[in-house]
Amino acid sequence: MSKKKLWLLLPIVALAAFTLTACGSGSSMSKSSDVKSELINKNELTIGLEGTYAPFSYRKDGKLQGFEVELGKALAKKVGVKAKFVPTQWDSLIAGLGSQKFDLVLNNIAETPQRKKVYAFTTPYMYSRYALITRSVDTSIKQLSDIKGKKFVEGTGTPNAALAKKYGATITPSGDFTVSLNLVKEKRADGTINSSAAWYAYAKSNSTAGLKSQTLKTSAAKPDEIAGMVSKKSPKLQAALSKGIKELRKDGTLKKLSQKYFGADLTTK
């Protein structure tokens, strides 16, 4: 090939390379832009949580921290934005997602058929086994079949409440785990069903005198899949968050956070 022809080809090759590079960059930027377009504020991932539910999210020395707080920050980073946390009472948390107060809810929420009808869920980041909690002196409740006709304190609309109802318990509503335990201690309720993770975390920094907990076998109650909840109007965000969770599981971040806050790996089946 002559030098003249070579010099004529060089600008064309350079232009083609520039075009390919630009298209690739544009595609990546487009995907990021598409996800951000579904956010309430394009540079923030607004996350709803209780902030009073250790070790998932709670305040220490006035600072919000916990398993789901660190998870939320890691997911926001994956999306390319900052995390903004909005502490909200349980009774208003899910409704707040429906009224577009949050982009994402992280609050030890189990994926249920009823919730899936209205909201979308990310891939699970945790598997929650049930704990049957009663007074330590009460020998009348040894298993789920024993709770029929008993008064159990549970969060409204939770899988815990559904399980208690399924076995015939009468439900007294409470969305606060500590309050629920106190009601059991004070004999104002016979027991409560909650996650074993919540029980172990509570026992780390609180007295459990007068109470006993039994982790239910999988044959009695399948572990709940705990996932992030988003609006069905945010499919790109749902996909991006699910991808982020898979990456955090693969690189060991999920396991590390679980061991830090629960003392065990609760992120796998």
C-alpha cells in the first residue's frame, strides 16, 4: 500500500474508533441516566427505614447506623448516587413508598404475594428464620400448634402476624420489637413471632430475663426472603439494585455486614 493511500485511511480509522468509543460511553451513560430518571431526586437514592430497629437501622450517639444503613449506602454507590435516609414509623413506611416519598424501602421486609401485587422487590439480600418468643416460665407454648387462642403481639400486615393468625392466635398490634417484648414480659401478651436475627441482635445489648426464644425449623415455617421494596414504576432501578445486591454477595460484602451486626451469615439459604 502506498504512503498516500495510508494517510488517506488514517482519518477514517480514527473517526470510526472515536464513534465506537463515543457510542459505548453514551450507552453506559444512558443506562445510568435511565436509572436516575426514576429517582425522586436524580442524585440521591431516598431510602425509607424505621431507624429504631437494631441492628437493621438504629441511632447511636445520634448517628444512624446498622446493617441496612450500610447496605443502603453500598447500593446507592452502585447506582452512582448518594444515599438519603428517611426514618419513618412502620405503619407509614410501606404507604410512603406508594406515595413516592421513597425510592427504596429497606426494613427487614419479607417478600409476600400480597405485597408483590402492589410493589416490586429486588433480589433477596437476607433470609430470615422465625423465632417463637414467650415467657420463660410458660410451658404451655412449645411449638406453633400451641398458640391457638393465645394473645400474640405482632406488626400489622407482617408475615409474623400472618403466621400467628394461621395457627389461631389473637393478634395485638405493635410495630416495635422492644414494645412487643415488654408486653410479653408484662403478661399483657402470651408471646410474639419475629425473626431470630432480631432476637439475637436484641439480646446483645438488652436483658432477656423472663423470656425464651425458639428458632422455628424450616419444616414448620420457611425462612422469609428479605429484599428491598421499590415502586413497580421503577423497573430500571429495581434491576440496578438487584444487580448491586448480587455483586455485594459475590464480593463478600453482604456476609461481612451480616457477621458484623448479627454475629452470623444470614445472607444465604
